[in-house]
Amino acid sequence: MTEETLVDVEITPNSKTFAVIGYDEWTKRLRIKVKGQPLKGKANKEITKELSELIGADVLIVKGQKSSKKTLLIRASAEEVKKRLNR
């Protein structure tokens, strides 16, 4: 059985590049910048595609489809997610 990890994120759209900025201790969310606009799911598609490639696992948005604050389900262990994001 594959391990799964829930990750709360805060998205900033319309950036020049896709980037994982870091973890915000105050909001307890991973901060991510995306190039896509928050229109017709463009930013959401970019988040799932880029993070899937970065982490090497499936990424699904399970909460916050139309919000800048989202919860992601990543099909990997928490340790694996941390290891891949810290590269």
C-alpha cells in the first residue's frame, strides 16, 4: 500500500516562475508561487503537474479548488516529500 501525505499550501499566482518558497511557521502552510493565472484551473493544473514532477508522486488537490489556500494529497510518505522538497 502506498503512503499518502496531506500538505496545506498557500499559492501565489502570476509569478515569473514556479517555485516552492518555503514553509510558513505562522500559517503552517507550504508557500508556492505559480506562473498560471487563477482562471479555469490553470494554476491548479500547474501545481499538480510541477509538484508531481518535483516529488515523483501523484499530487491531487483535495480542498480549496477555488482558493489560494489548498490541501494537497501526495501519494508518498511525509519523509519522502520532505526529502524531495529540500533538494
